[in-house]
Amino acid sequence: MKKERSWVALLLVMGFLVACSNPESSSGVDPADEFEKYKTEGIEPLYDRSLELAEMGGHFNSIISETENARTYMIDEMIPYAEQTKKLAEKLQDELVHEEIKDLNSVTIDQLDMIIRSFNKQVEFLELHIPPVSDESFAKSEEVYAEVMNLQEQIDEKTEVYNIKLEELEFKYGS
């Protein structure tokens, strides 16, 4: 009888440990369901905002020859919009449960952080081109431009990482 109780106790402990280590039971959220919800409440709104940001970028490019107006537009419109988008992604991050989905969303946050830094560098570049432009400010603007291009390259690399991670999750959980 004593031996039988030991086995029952051991089985109960093992069952408890398995239940505690199962990520679905501990979070109560199935990863496929979370991914599906993230696609509609995360990816789609963030994608829509990225399209709006691209339109803003088109407008910015159309006024770039008007250095002060372009600078003001970047400061007043584009940077705040990118910051709001980043806050949305950060809010989503706090609500996510499964690490692989959090990891995908964190790539988006990193991208947005780099975009904001790039926008701020572009503002710095534009400020160096507000007349009168000295040889010193022109030389400094070339350095800043190189930083902008470096950030753009990093953004492109993050985009590739994001696309790969998204594709993997689509394959794993997609419908």
C-alpha cells in the first residue's frame, strides 16, 4: 500500500510539473490563436500606418528643396507619427504572451526606433542646409548624410529579418 501511494504521489508531481512547463496551459493562449489575433490587431494596423508614413515620405520628398518647410514637416508630422506607431507596437508587445510572436513584434519596434533616429538625423541634415551654408556645415552635412544612409541600411536589414520571421510564423501557425 505504501509503495502504491508513492507511485500515485510521484505521478501527481510529474503531472503537475508537466502542466507547469506547458506554455499553452500556463498562459492559457494558444500560439496559433495569438498569432492570428496579432495579425489582425498588430500587423494590419502597423502596416496601414507604414503606408501612411510612406505617403508622408513622398510629400516630404516633394518639398525637400524647401529646406525649412521640409524640416518643419519632418518635426511636426513625420516624427510624431512614427513615435505614435512605435508606442502602438510597444503596447502590443506588453500584451503578447508567446516569445516567438514577441520576437517578431520586437523587430518592428527596433525598425521604428531606427526610423525615428533616421528622421532626427534628416532634420539635422536639413538644419545644416538652411542658408547661409558654410563650408563647415556642408562638410558636417556629408557626415550626417552618411549616418542616415547607414541607418537606412540597418532598417532594410531589419525588414529582411522581419519578413523571414513572419514567413516562419505563417508557415507554423498560418491559416
